[in-house]
Amino acid sequence: AQSVTQLDSHVSVSEGTPVLLRCNYSSSYSPSLFWYVQHPNKGLQLLLKYTSAATLVKGINGFEAEFKKSETSFHLTKPSAHMSDAAEYFCVVSDLPSAGANNLFFGTGTRLTVIP
Amino acid sequence: GAVVSQHPSRVICKSGTSVKIECRSLDFQATTMFWYRQFPKKSLMLMATSNEGSKATYEQGVEKDKFLINHASLTLSTLTVTSAHPEDSSFYICSARIRDGETQYFGPGTRLLVL
């Protein structure tokens, strides 16, 4: 079975400093992994996706994540935080997609606060 | 591409009335759509999986007679909250996926407030 653990429920950084949001996964096979971002009262926006190609994945808005199989991790990083990055971030693992069934397993989310 | 819309974005209704929420995939055909519910400061909770032309599959604990789901076309799924009560107040989010695809594309959500 697939599962995701987001190690921090809340991360606070100063504007202009690096962002690190941690995610560990459990999977019985080589999974696909996603990071989604949710701004207040909004839906989820796909930041980036790993699908067994390059282990370093670049996403939108300057975010990137590195898949490390040995550590079962998929941490999200950004070199320099902007105020607009303040949001909730979800790490998600995908089960083998089967027609008609759900395939995504969500982490509990990490709230990122950016201090001016 | 891969845009999903929801309507309405916000709705207030009286207790006992029914509310319909629409989820549309605007630029792709979604063979499968999903309905989620999100409580404040919580992650998404899957309510049901909706396949075009078939009955929806509900997660354990979700009342199918209360949350009616219809997926009549490859671009539209609807969720009707019947006889709404204040405890049904929540943020409802849909997502859509192409056949055999992995990525779910999410709508902007609908805030339901039942008075």
C-alpha cells in the first residue's frame, strides 16, 4: 500500500531565504510522486511531478524536488521564498492507475508561512 | 491545458434544501472524476469516484443518498448535496483524470455554507 508522511505541519521562513518542505513515502513499487499547492480558499495546483525519469524535477514558480529512492524521500525546495509562496503544500503518491479507481494518496499537508 | 472548473464557487443555502455543484473539464475528456471534501486546516478526504456513464463509487462512511453524483458526459460531473444540514458545510473540491492517466487536475473548489 502507498502512503505519504509530511514531516512538518507548519514551516515558517523569512522572505528571500530557502524553503525546504519534507516528504517521505512508502510504496511497494516505484511510484509517481506529486507536489500540489493550495492557496487559501482555492483548489489544488500541480507544482511538479516525478514519474521515474530524472530524479531532480523542476516545477513551476522556482520549486524543485528530488526523488531519493534510498531515503524514500521527495522533499520540495526553493532557493528563495517569496511572499506569494505562502500556502498549503501537499505531497502526494500515486498508486498504479487503474481505470475508474482513485490512485492518489495525500499527505496531511504543510503550511508555509513567509515572513516579510 | 488541463483546466477544471467548478460552479458555483460559493453557495449559501438553508437547512433542508438541496445544492448542486458542477465540475467541468474544459479542455480534455475526463473518463474519471473525483469528489473530495476538505475541512478547515485539513487534507483532502476522498468522497467518491465518478466514472462517465457508470454509478459512482463511494468511500466508506459517505452516504450515497445524501451526496448524489452524476457523471453524464466526459466533461461534466455533478455533486448534489440533498437535504443539506449545517454539518455539510465544507469546502468541496473535484478533480478530473484522463483514461489511464495518473495526474488528477483539480477544480478551484466550492465553499458550501448551510444555515
